[in-house]
Amino acid sequence: MNNKEKVSISLVLSFFLISCSSTPPLITPTRSLVVSNEMKLGKEVSLVLAKRLDRAPVGEVVHFEHFALQLGEKYTSALGFICRNVFIAKGGNESSDRIKRVACNENALKAEWVLIPSIEDQTINNDYLILKNIR
């Protein structure tokens, strides 16, 4: 190995060792990436329906506007919210085609239920969505 190669290798190794041994610069954010802590998961339902979601037993059919909602079991979500499945039929007819939605209560002390949007919202007819008609 000649001197040029030795010098080149020693420079590369020195640069590598100096680069790896120094601490990275501390970077502080200049603006928040989260808009608000008060952001809702979905569309808030009316107080009348929220009380029914809160108290009605499993299997009860709730008629609201031109929809029939069959209520499923309550459960606790991974985020700690009280949720329940809701099967929604258009036209108030329980035997018609139903869509499944999840309603969650973000505040256990109040009846503040929201309907969580579905991925299928983009593909089904908007007239069928209860999210726009529930308020």
C-alpha cells in the first residue's frame, strides 16, 4: 500500500469517527402538527338519539327521522371510548338493507355520541348516509 492510499484511508476513517461521535443538533418545532385536542372522531348525533344510544338495551330498534337503528352491544374501544355497533336501515324499515356503523361516546360523563365515518362512505350513495341526516 502506498502513501496516498494510507492517507486516503486515514482521512476517510477520521471523518467517519468524527461524524459518528458528535451529537446531532437539537431541533425544536416552530408550529404544532396537531390542530386541536378537541377534534371529534366523527359526526355528533342529536341529544335525543345520544340519550337512546346511552341507555337503550341491545337489540332495541330506535326510529329516528327516516331511519331505523338497531343497537348492538356496548364495548370499550382501544382509545378508551364507550362504543356500540349500530345497524342502520333507510326508510324506517328494519327489514330493508342495513349498513353497519359504530357510535362512540367520547365523554363518559355526558351523552355525547358520535357516528364514526366508514371507509365505504366514499363508495355508497350519500343519500343513504345517516351522518348527514342525524343532526
